[in-house]
Amino acid sequence: MKGPEAFRTISEAADELGVPQHVLRFWETKFSFIRPMKRAGGRRFYRPQDLVVLKGVRSLLHEDGYTIKGVQRLHREQGVKRLLAAGRGEAGPEVADSHETPDFDEGVLDHGAEAALEAHLDSSSEHRLREALSALEAAKARLTRALAGH
């Protein structure tokens, strides 16, 4: 077993993070701050800090409900320190705008993410969202009736 300061290959990094290798390659295309060292032949080597950043990205995407754009924005607004904090399992600094919430992918909210989202909603926001939901449900019903008639 390698020591904590040893560089990791993409295979070792993927195993440590619990994600497939192609996910790490994909994240490199989406996140400019993920830059493993590349040796001859294009072999990737991840430094210990790279792994902490990757753990932060994985945590934000898979556990906290952020989208890729949300993580990009978080990095742009709060820097790599926020990603390192997430990778270490630490709570990051609060978002400056208290009305801003993480970007959530539809259908992937777990109970914890739902609770976090609800905590960010004031009663006015919740009322507007409920009205929007009602309007969307009514539109869906009209579309369903229109399609059934054809």
C-alpha cells in the first residue's frame, strides 16, 4: 500500500474515490481545476491534494446534490479551498447570497438534500414555487387531454 503522500495512478485514484476511471477523465473536461500530472504516454498521476479536491467534487455532486455547473460556480465564487473543505468532510463557508441554493438535478434529491433545500426556502419562495407547480400540473393535464384527443 502506498503512503499518504505518494502519487496515485488513475486506477488507484478511481478505486480510492469509488468512481470509474472514465468519470475522472470526464471531470477533467468539466473542471479546469482538476489537472493531474501527465507523464510520457499521457499517464495521469494524482497528487494527494488532487485527491482531496476530487473527493470534494464527488461529495458535492453525489452527496450534496450539486450539478456540474453548480460546482463550477462554487469554485469560481469560493475557490479551491471550498472544494478542499468538502473533500475533507468539513462544512464550507456559507454562500454570500443567502437566497442562493445549490443546483439540484431533477430526480436525485435524497432526504438530506430535500431538507437542505427546504431550509433555504422562505415562505414567500415556497408560495411562489407551489404556485408554479400548480400551473405546471395544470398545463400537463391540458397537454394530456389534448394528446388523448388525437
